[in-house]
Amino acid sequence: MAPVMGLKRPAAGAGAAVAQTVTLPAPAVRDAVRAAVRDAEATAQATAPSAARVPAAAAVPAEIARDGVLCLEEVDGRRWSYVVDAAGASVKAKGRASVGAAFKAVPLQSPLPPVEEIMSFIRSYVVPEGFPHSVTPSYVPYMSWRALKHFFGGAMGVFTTRTLLNSVGVSQSKAVPGAVAINWILKDGAGRVGKMLFARQGKKFDYDLKQLRFSGDLLMELGAGIELATAAFPQLFLPMACIANVVKNVAAVTSTSTRTPIYKAYAKGENIGDVTAKGESVGNIADLLGTGLSILISKSNPSLVTSFAFLSCGYLLSSYHEVRSVVLNTLNRARFTVAVDSFIKTGYVPTLKDGNSQETVFNPPWRHEPVAIGSRFGEAFQEPASFIAIKPLFEDERYIVTYNPTKDKVYALLKDQAKPDDILKAAFHAHVLLHFINASHANLNARRRMNSNRSYQHNPVNMDFLPHIEESCKIVMSSYGVFKKKAREQGWIMSESLLNPGRARLCGVVPQ
């Protein structure tokens, strides 16, 4: 029997308080979304692209008309107040915000003293996010002794490196071995600095585990290539070796940080230690075999470039399939996108294996991300009137979703009361709205081409997409619970959010 779902609609009549429940067939969300998209496009076509499209909701509330405050925002414990820019004559005497009005962010605290700024910067590198509440009490003594151990180890490394270089006969003079040793130590020191700086990525190792793991392997090969290039440019040994060591140490941090979560995904019960030990053993055996084969091949003096190209291709191909083979039951951004897109188009959530196999493993830095979660107010909205028009739609939610046409991105702003489930719902709503936006782009482009030969020019703003946002609210209200249920049935963990939201939060209290 085909599955069904209920979509609630208000009953006819102005004063009706009873809601009708309409039962929809199997791909319920697909049909509902498509119908909503057609209605939204019809509304957009019937509405003239002019200033008259500003809805009545653009009226400024009493408190905004009084002091120009739109909302409060908190980022990492510091607050900003977004106010209507009086210099732009944004608030009129009639209590309405003009479409061309602007806003500005005003800090509510005085700047931190330089010492506190420096300490905050240092803490971002040496302690986890949320410290001390994010770790157990034994974390501090453990890390203190670990730091002391590495201090003595680093000091000992200066003497051992010089002794080794002298033992292999670098030079019999007293000056040259010391200079070479210093260069070698500087090279290793640069690598340690790179490792420390990249460790600031913190929780991204949990959010984008596969993506960072594969990127780390790419960096490892890049570092190896730079090291080989020092043979062609011996006079540039120190800078090139330093760069190579920085790159390789960044890759090492990525490999180390993502290793345990991957092993944890394969462990059943309390055997994570055994799984990790055996996995490292297999890796060491394979490394020894590869080293032996390389020694045998090198005796025939093969082409360095050809050998490196062949081995690098094999390494990266193996790394790609290694990462693709990992099956995780949590929803990060990539897997969440796969699950929601499948649900919107077919009404079904993919299985763990299918969802992981469709996840994008390599995300280049220049790739455009169409959805942003937990963004700052100034990134999402272009003007006060747009925020005032959209805000009433989310009075009962702990988030606000909008589309910024100038950046071609859907933004989900989180309120300060938002909990993990609210973050999941905001991300789901953002993807539903993105589906509406993509469906309407063809219509908008056709209108732009139609007006290309005229003098008319229109710069779209957030509120121009208000019909799509309204329709997405209706769809999310009826389908989010169905999505969660189907995801749990497939084995996805919905209680934890690994969507890597930004740290900005909208505050509900307006200062007096």
C-alpha cells in the first residue's frame, strides 16, 4: 500500500477555526511542492516588478518608528543592534520604511581591551570551542603535562638532528653541520606552526569529516611534490622545505583528527580501541610493503617525475574510494542536502548507504554554497523593509529564512532560543525555499530578457520573493515531521546536528 501524508489547510470562511486535513498520495511532498511552486509563479507573474510590490507588512512597528531598532544579534558573546540608518531618511513620518532604506550595525559593548583581544585570539587556538564546559575536568591537567612533554621533546630534537647529520658525514667542519641542522630545525618548526594554525578549524573535523580527510590527502601529495622540487632548486631548499612541511603537517592534523570518528563508525559495542589498533596495524604493514617496493624500484633509476605521477595517482584514487566507502549515520551539510533533495523530489529519504554514496566528497573553496545557516543579519537582508515584511511569517519559529538575490543564496538566521531541532528545521526550510527559488529562476530570467530592450531596470530585494517564502512556510509546516520520521526509519540520527551553523543569533529583547 502506498504511503500517505496529511497536509493541513485552513477551512473556508473568514472566521473558521477548524482545519481540514487533506490526505495526499505517496510522493506527497513532491506534489505539494510542485503545486505550491506553480501558485507562487502565477502570483509572481501577476505582480508588476515595481515598487508597488512592497507588501503592507512593510509598516514599521511602533518601537521601530520610535528609535529605529530592527533587531539584536549576538555573536560569540558580543551583541550588535541593527538600526535603520537615519542618514538615508529611511523612516518616514507616516511610520513606513522606504524600499531604498538602509540599516547599520551598532556594537552594544565597548571594544575589548587589547590584552583581552589577544587572550581571546590565543584561546581560539589552544582550547576547544565551549571550553571548559565542552570537556571533562581532567582535560586541563592532561594537556598541561602533554605540553611539557613536547617542550622537552622539541629541545632534545635540536641535539639529535645535529648528531644525525654529523653521523652521516654531511661535513667534517664544525660550522656546516650546525648550519644545516638549524635549517632542518627551521623546516620542522614551520611545519609545527602550520599544524597549530590549522588545528583552529576545530569542530569542522566533525562536521565535514570526509571532505577534510580527502582534502588532507591532496595536501599531502602537494607537499611531497614540493619536496621533490627542491632537487631542481637546491638554492631554495629552506623556503621550499618549510612550505612543504607546513602543507604536510596540515594534512597530518586532518588525518589524525578524522581517524577516530571513522573507526568509531565501524565499531560495534565498546571495541573502539581494538578497531583503531588493528586499523593502524594494517596501515603500517601496507606502508612497510610500499617502502620496500619503492627501494627495489629506485635501484633501476626510474624517471623521478614519472614515478611520482604514477604513485600520486594511485594514492589519490585510493584515498577517494577510501573516503567514499565510509558510511556515517549522522547528517552533516552534504548528507543533509542529499536527504532533503531526495525527499522533496520523491517523497522518500535515502538509506544510509545511498545517502553516503551521493555525498559530495570534494568541496573546492571557490564552490558556491546556495544555503547558509546561522548567518549574520547584514548578510541576509538588504534593507529594513525586507526584514519587516518577512519577520511576521516566523513569529512562531526560532529562526528566519530568506533569500538574498544579490548573493544568490538562501539564509537561515537563528534566534537565541534555537535548539538542535530548530537548526535542523531551519536547514530543512532553507532547502525547501531553495527548491522554490530554483523553480522560479527560469521565469525571472525570462522577464529580465523581456525587459532587456526597455529602459526599465529593477534590482530585486528580499521581499520580492515573499510569495515563495510564504508558500515554503506552508510546505514545511506539513512536511517537516514526515521528513524526520522517514529519516529515523532509514537509520539517520536526527538528535544531533552536524550542520556547522554560524555563531550569530538574533536576540528577542529590544533595548529600551
